[in-house]
Amino acid sequence: MTGSSGLLASWIRPGFDRAGVEVVGYDLKSGQDIFDAQKLEKAMEGCDAVLHLAAYPSRESADGWGAFKHLNHEGSIVVFETAKKLKIKRFVYGSTGNVYCFGDGLQDDKQPPIEVEDTPDPELVHPYPRSKLLTEAYLSENRGTIQVIVLRPNHLAPTPKEVIDRWRGATITRDRLVRYFVNACTRYIRNRYVILDVIEPTENYPGSLKAQELLD
């Protein structure tokens, strides 16, 4: 688990512990850099899956596109290619539901309501989801024989009403968030490449119904 000291990891790691799944943490706070392929290889040896959560957070947008591209996209490529080299069976990528946002996402109240049919343009969206979209594309185009599961988590409930309205009710409880991430790493899934909306099941987001089918 990269980014194992981060906020999302702090929520979901206890779920792995309860399921009896051994987690090998990998985080910059422990001196483990995702650009250090040698350390990555050593950490991944013997693992059945890689859960990649390490990322430059969305709140740091003032630092510009370069910082997001470097860590979130280029760093993800290093992690992914290392997993492929070691013939890891499954790569689970922590993306974001913000890929559906244009402009500055939820912080921009002038944006129109989000439609799941929208095809986000990585040249237009906020640097954080833009970096995630580019990585999703790379994983799709270069996955080879490794199984890739992309998870797009959304707002953890309780969430302000204005956010819920904008996202057409797209929130998720912590229990479901944890369950989905654990099952994405451990459960048998036939799909060799799949993108799943990690939110409470809703017809507004067909990807959430697929997630419920595969991960609940």
C-alpha cells in the first residue's frame, strides 16, 4: 500500500487488519520514495496486489500542474511498471470522483451540474483530477497482463448539502468505502480492467452499480 500514512489509508487499513490481510506499507514519511524503484521492488516482493494511494493532494492546487504531474502521474507510472516487472497479479489504483468535474471542480459554483455522461477533458479540469485521468489512461493503455482496478472514491458522508446536490447524491459511508477497497484487493474479479465509482449505489452513476455488484 503506497501512501500508507495518508488520510485515505488511515481509514481503510483497519479493514485489511480485520480481514486478516497482511499489508506492507510504503510511504514517504517513512523514507520510502515511490521514485526509488529498488526500494519499491523490495517492498513488493511476495505481494499479491498493489494498492496505490500515494498522491499529491487536491488541496495543494496552488503549487501548479507540474507538482501534480510529477507525483500523481509520473510517480504512478513508476509504481505500476515496478508491479508489472515483478508480475504482481493485481494493481488497484486510487483515483478520484473529481474526474467528473470541470474547471476548479466543486470549489467553482459557476460550473454546471455534473453529468456522468461527461467525458472529462484533462486539459480543462483541475490539476488533481487531471493527473488522475492521465494515469488512468496510462494504466489502460499499458497494463499488459496485470489486472487493473481503478477506484474513484467520492465524498465521505456526512457531506454538506450543497455538495450532495451538486454531485446528485454521490457520497459514500466509511463502512462501504473500507469494504470496497479491501474487496478490490482481495476478492476474485473477472474483469481484467475496470473503473468503479466508489459511492453509495445510485442510478445517476452507473459505475456505482457496477461497484456494488463486484465489491459489495
